[in-house]
Amino acid sequence: MNSSLMLRRFFCFNSTTTAVAATSSTSSKKKPLVFLGSPQVSATVLDALFEASKAPNSLFEVAAIVTQPPARRDRGKKLMPSPVAEFALDKGFPSDLIFTPERAGEDTFLSNLRALQPELCITAAYGNILPTKFLNIPPLGTVNIHPSLLPLYRGAAPVQRALQDGAKETGVSLAFTIRALDAGPVIAYKTLEVDDQIKAPDLLALLFSEGSKLLIHELPSILDGSARLKAQPQDDSKVTLAPKISVEESWLSFDQEASVLHNKVRAFAGWPGTRAKVAIVDNENGRHNIVDLKIITTRVCNHSIVQGDEMDDISYVKDSLVFPCGRSTALEVLELQLPGKKVFRAAAFWNGLRGQKLKKL
């Protein structure tokens, strides 16, 4: 299917087809479930729901999908459906049952949702706030997959903030959605140890993979109502927040310890990334050329360094650029990127200097 045809189908929602779908759903023995999600990690959860709904003893069917509106993505800036919508269309899911409201409180959208008479809604990184009018529709409630051990890291960037804090342990929680942010009763959770080299995109994918398994395991209790009875209220005294990340946070400050910078590189991998300005110094005339580097992969140097007169010098040791950091620590940069260029290893960058010095700013 070409992209223009896909987008035409994607936007062809109408109340007639929705009403027909609602009639067929309510006449079915399976309980209608609506899934809300947008990025690629959400597609993992949707795939698990599709597979589970095919089982002979399945208690539910995916009646509709709600996702973010098409956006301009990739270098061509073409208008493309969200990864979840694209995945659903590739699986043959009816385009008229994929809803893309700008806001989840829009009257037309809510009217179409009520017509489907969903028993339950499932959210996984949907990206929109759900108003009370929405939450009142499904009688079994709305259940969210949240990639943290609630009440820790409530908010928009739980995985990134956990990595930034150097967390040794994290997990994924299955919780009922209420109007307060990520504050609903927790049905179940899974704990995972955090590898000290894993980056945010990989950890996020792992947590949503585990979250999808947790969801499928708990769905029978959610659908028969017993999950409401066993769900545990969160301890508000233990709440920590995970606010949205801004581009301005991406700069590295080498007066901080190497471990702090390493954790930030891992946390901000993917978007917005981490950046540092360095000076390339010509040994003959002393001229400085300031370069903006994107730092891709790092590790903490396992031995301390002594900072003397040349404390700003960046050295090259065993395939890594070694940046002096605070408290006599050092950060090894293994992969980096120049503006408009591909990611390359530290060795290639060092060889390209042709003997010129490298200094941190």
C-alpha cells in the first residue's frame, strides 16, 4: 500500500462504520477493548494484545485503536501515521477504527468511543492526557503500562530520569488510570536490574516488552473485575517525579564527576542526545577551532587521573577519548558524531586530527 493511499484510508473515519463496528462488537461474546499508544514501543504491547485475542479461550478483542495524529517524520518530512497506526494498518486492522484526535477530550472522538461500548481501555505511551469524560466510559476502567516502579518516577520521562539518577534497579508497573498523573492503584509490577551500559531506548523497549507480558498475564483478573480488589494504592510519601526532558539539558559539563556524565549520556540517548564543545588546537600556530560534538557512547574510566597544568587536555587511550572530569575522574568517549555526519568511533576522530591537540571547554 503506498503512503498516500494509506493516509487517505487513515483519515476516512465516519460515524456509520463506527456504529456498525460497535454493533458487531457488542454482539460478540468477547469483551471490546480499546488500545491507546503511539511510539514504536507501544506497538510491542499492541502486538501482544492482537496475539492474545486470537487464542480460542480469549475473553477480549481489540475494538479500536487511539493514537497520536500523523506527523512529519524522517528526513523527507513526509506526513506519516504514528508507529502504532502504521503497525496496525500493516496487520490489516480497519483504518476507520484507528482514531487520531488532537486531544482525548474532543466531543466527536468521545462520541465515537462511546458507540463502541468498550469494557476496558489499555494505554501504553499514548502521549495525551485522558480527561474524566474519557475515563468514565469503560466500566472496567483504563489500565496503563508505566515503565517505572510506581510511585517512583511519575511523569513523562521515567526511564530517562532513572538512568540519569544512576538507578541500579527499575521496572514496569500495571496501574489503573485516574486523573492525577500516574497515581492510580497498582495491579502488578515487574522489577529489573539496570545494566550500567544500557541506554534509554534499549531499556524502554525492554520494559515495554516485559510490560506487555505482565498485561497479558493480568488481563483475566482485570476483565473479571478482581484486579480492582487486589490493586494496591500507591504510597504518596515515596513519590518521585520524572519531568519531561528539554533540549537545553543536553550539554555536558566536565566539572561534574564522570559517572554523572556517563549516566546522562545513557539517559539522553536517542533524544535529545548529549553534546559537548571541544577545541581543536593547531600545534604550529596555536589557532583554536571550536567543534560541537554529539557524545554517543561512553564509559567511566576505571582509574582516577591527576589533573595538572594541562587539565583541559583530552587524551587518546585504548580506542577512547579520555575527558578529564570533576573530582579527578575521567570519562571515556567511545563513539561520537559531528554535525551532519554519521556516528564514528573515537579512533577515527583521533586519527583525523593529524597530531593536533584536543581540549575540552
